[in-house]
Amino acid sequence: MEYKLIKYIIAFMIGAVLWRLGGIHWKWVRRYILPFFITIYAFMQKKKYKVLIVFPALVYAFSKGYGTNHPYWVKFLVGVGWIIPAVILGNWYALAVPFIWIILFKLSNTKPYANIFLWWVVEVLVGGMIGVSYANI
């Protein structure tokens, strides 16, 4: 039990830090470095070469736009793209991530919640959830 908790904490931290770093300025960190770490972890867990398809799938998904100019259904589909490989690899709990992501996005853009759910907080939470989603494959 203790090992799993530590694994999830580390996965949350890696996901949160890399997602946050790739937020506004260093997008390549989110688009390439985070998918690389996730793919290496998935390969170590599953030990099957077909898992390597996770890398291009995540690079594509993490490169899709979801800003304020996009409708919420597009944001939701982008969020689904982030976790589809995790679901395929066996983590059905990851299906909660797009729903939580949309709620956090809405809260970060709605007064008075925007003062609580600052954008960097949303980035950290979403990145952390993505990290944990892939740690649980």
C-alpha cells in the first residue's frame, strides 16, 4: 500500500511540474517531455512494444488547443484525448479526468471562483491527474 501511495505522489508531481512548465512558455515540455516519461513508464509496466504508440498519441493530444476561444465540447474532447491511452492500457478511472478538467476550467473563468482556481492551480491539478492516470495502468 505504501509503495502505491509513493508512486502516485511521484506521478502527480511529475505530471504537475511538466504540465505547468509547458503551460504558457515552454510548450515543448508538455508536448514532448511528459509524453516521453509516460511512454517509458508504460513500457516498463507492460513490457510490450505496442505501448510505444502512446508517445505519438500523447504528443498529438497534448498539442491540441483548448483555450478560451474553443467551445466547451472541444475542450472536453481534448481532455478525452489526454487520457484515451490510459483507458486503453487499463485505467478506466482516468475517464473522470476530462470531466474534472472542464469543471476546473469553468471555475477558473467564473467569478468569484477565478480568485481561488487560478490558472496555474488548474494546470498543476490537471497535470497531476494526468500523471496519476498513467501511473495506474
